[in-house]
Amino acid sequence: IVAPQSGTVTRQHGVQGEYVKTGQPLFEIGNPHRVWIQAAVYEQDISSVKLGQHAVFSLPGDPSQRYEGKVTFIAPVLDEATRSVKVRIQPKSISSSIKPGMYVDVDIHQPVGEVLAVPRDAVIDTGEELIVYVDAGDGMFIARKVEVGPSADGYYPVISGLAEGEKVVARGGFLIDSETRITGGSSALYGGASEVDAGGGEAPPAHIHQH
């Protein structure tokens, strides 16, 4: 019996001496040097994934070793059970430590360019809306409703609610919010807050993290 291609036997369906029928598969053969990564991207994130996008993946047991690849296929249908879409990533190179069937952690990079951004710790989720505390001067901070995009490297891109140059509370915002809820006011005096500017700049790529 001659295999139609070279490779490594990954599965055996028959045993020596067994009777087989015409067309019955006996072995499965794979090429360990030609593998791809299949990621499940949730439906709310799939609009951000495009063919050719850069991706980085790693094994859960060795997150320090990262491998690069690119998106080569996006499934045209949604998996209704998981509410996700299958995305195929072609690695640039494969280590012998990566075996077919293994799980990997994948980051798909989405360049966002120059945007207004604030530290992740500055944004407070009240359960009904997202707010930041803006410096109003004289030690006073005013709660401001904001709309932000997906976080990236510790920052949120600001869609609306802030202007470049405004100072926001980067740490201590939760304490301010707790004080506001107690007093019932829309602003609070808190001397321990740490401020940063809400500034523009070359933002790091947004990451869509999938398992």
C-alpha cells in the first residue's frame, strides 16, 4: 500500500490481518510542518478582524515564547452554539514543541492609529454607564460619562466624553466614586487622587484575545 503523500501517521484505523472494504480509510497522514491555528472570535469582535492581519500566539504552558502569523481565512458563518466565528491563522514558522490538537492563546492585532486614550484604571463601570473623574480645579473632580473602545496595553481609546488635554483621575477613582455615592453629589473632594492628562498619541494596537 502506497500513501498518496509523504508525512507522519497521525491515526491508525485498522490492524494487521483485518479485512477491509474498498475505500475504507486505514491511516491518517499529516505534515507536522504544515499546520495552522484555528481561533474562535466572538461575534462582537469579528468585525475588527480582517484578512492579512498580524497575529501572535503562544502555548498556555509557555506564554513567554510567542510565535507570529497572519489571518488567512474567516468563516462566512457564525457558530450559534458558541456565538463565535472560526478564524484561521497561518504561522510564519512552527516549533517542534507545537503539536496538532494543542490549545494556544491568540492575539490578533488591530492597528488603531493616533487616538485619544486614558488609562484603564481611570474608567469606572457603574453598572449602568462608564465614567471618569475630570479635574475641575481646586481639588474638585467631576464625574463625566464616556464612551470607550476595546482596551489595549492598559489604555482605553476614547470615543466620546473627553477632550485632549483634560486631566482625569488615574488612581483612586473608585474611592471618589464611593464617596460620591455616600454624599449623593456629582463631584467629590479627594486629595489622594493621581492625575494624568487625557492625551492623543500613537496608540498601541488593540488586541482581540481568544482562547
